[in-house]
Amino acid sequence: MDVEMVLHYVKLPPTEELLTEERLNNYLMLGIPLNHYIGLEISGYVHLGTGLLCMQKVADLQKAGIKTTVFLADFHSWINRKLGGNLEIIRKVAGGYFKEALKASILISGGDPEKTNFVLGSEFYEKIGRTYLENVIKIAMKTTLSRMRRSISIMGRKKEEALYFSDLLYPAMQVADIFSLNVNLAHGGMDQRKAHIIAIEIGEETFGYKPVALHHHILMGLNVRKEDYLALMNAMKSNNYELMEDKLVDLKMSKSKPDSAIFIHDSESEIKRKILNAFCPPKEVSYNPIMELVKYVIMRHLKDECIEILNQKTNERKKYGNYEELEHAYINGEIHPLDLKLYVANKLIEILEPARKHFSSGYGAKCLEEMKEIMSRSN
């Protein structure tokens, strides 16, 4: 595949940042194979952000001929006290429900789960032995304590929170994962950029190369507060990345706030209930989670199909050829929030149907039942 086509797939939405396109272009021009990875904590049910947005990018990269790896970060999840901080349960979920949910998400996104390399962190560390510890120490020797503290936003935590010493190990471990796996295309959400920046800055001197960092959009929670989103926008306009990353912690779709998230296995009634209760201010698009779902999830699945909104009062159907047309109409008050919500709910029900089917019988159903039992105990 030629360089321009690879760049096309890499830069497709939901990609928001590429550090740097020039470095990626150089790798491609030199014929250096791209080795991708995305690291994910095992922290509960898989929602649209972890499932579809992350795996949409994996599917794009597969289409570009890039080797893709999903790193199931069980030690990182343990440090971050996910699933009650029980490492045995974390590993069980990683190899069961979580992996199955990601495979279903890749398939829904147009990728091939069988072409995705799933790596369990603890098994990988055991395989490479002391090399991993050496890499962690090399990174720690190049990074100040204050920077490690500032970098804990990658854990979904704020630097003002009380810390354990283990929390400070987390950023160095994440950077060590990149170089231990020989990754030159590190992928994550915008909230992971601090770890990736460290990898870029120390990479050449410490490991002989600088990775490219690909950051995708972070999907907002359905119950986002306007004031939090406006604070994020102001941080972005002023290029205050530290504040931006802190605000993403408040705003992103979260497993710990079930009504803020659509889980990929949610029933039709659950999807509709959550969407109908979601924040969706009239004539506003910039901090509207329902419009975000159209832009970053639904548009990908429409292909040649138009956006068609039914007016519940007049029973009139209005078609929009692209997202920009829809956005313009919504800003002008031509679409009622309820009509938009019903459209989004119905499209998500349609898009997620393969995942619901997968988790309704066989091994998928077994994994989901195990997960429900684990989640009920942790609550």
C-alpha cells in the first residue's frame, strides 16, 4: 500500500492528533514496518469509547496493512485498583468478557479480530524477564518525580489526589510497554498523551528510536456537565494540555458511571433509556454527547445512507447528506433534541446488534454472566 493511502487510514476519524505525521511519513518512506499497540486497563464492562472508538482505529490500521496489538494491561489495572484490586479476577476478566467484547467491537468496526494480537501484560513480562524491569528503570532515570506525578492523568486520576507509590510506577511502566514490545506506533486516547510524550522525548537517546503517537477522540459521557466541557474547551484553546487532560477525566464516558455510558452488550431498552435521559441541549453541538455519537460512531456505519430524522409531532422525515448538514440544522433549531435522541438510539441498537447476539449465547453468554457476577460482588 502506498504512503498516502496508509496516511489516509491512520488519520481517519476518530484520530485527533498524530505526533508526528513527519516521523510517520519518514518510517513509511524508509520502508520500516509499523508495529502498533494500544494498552487497555481491564476495568469492567466495555463501553462505546473503549470498544468502538478504540477498535475503529484498530480496524483502520489493519486496512492500512499495519500489524495491530491490543495490550491487556492487567498489572496496570491492579495498580489502579480496578475490579477491587484483585489481580486474579482482573486476569480472568481479561481473558474472558473483556477480550470477547473487544473482538466483537473490532468486527463491528470492520476489522478482523483474528488479525489482532492480544497480549496479556503479566504473561509478556514473564516471557521477557528482567528486560522489562531494566526498561522501567531506564525510563525512571530519565523522568523526574514531579513529571511522574503530573502524568497520573493517564490513570484517570488527578495529580491533586492522594497517591500511593505504586501510582507513580504506572507512567514508567506504560512507557516501558512501548519499547519492550518494539512499538513504533503507540495508540491511545487523548488522555494518554503524557505517557506517549515521555516515550517520544526519551526514546532516541534511551532506546534508539522515537515512536509515533496516535491519539483518538475521547467520547463524552452522556451526563456531561456544561461547565466542565466549557473548561475543557478553554484549556484546548489556550494549549493548556495539562488542564485539558485533567478535564478529560471529568468528562469522558466511564464504566464507573453506568448511566454515562452505552455498553456494547446493552439491551435495546437500556440503550434507549440511557440515550433518552442524556444531556442534549437544543441548538448546541459543541458540548452535546448525542451529536458526538452521530459524528464519531454513527457516521462511520452509514456508508452511502443519509441521516434521516423523524419529526415526532408532524411525522415528517428529513434527510441530511452528511454530518455538517445535520449540525447546521440542529444549530438552527430545525431538529428537536427528542427526535435526534430517538434517531441515535435506534441507530446504536442497529450497530450493536452483533455484540448483543454474541453475548446472548454460547461462550459469549458465559463470559457476560461471569462478568455480571464479578461486578455484583464488587458493588
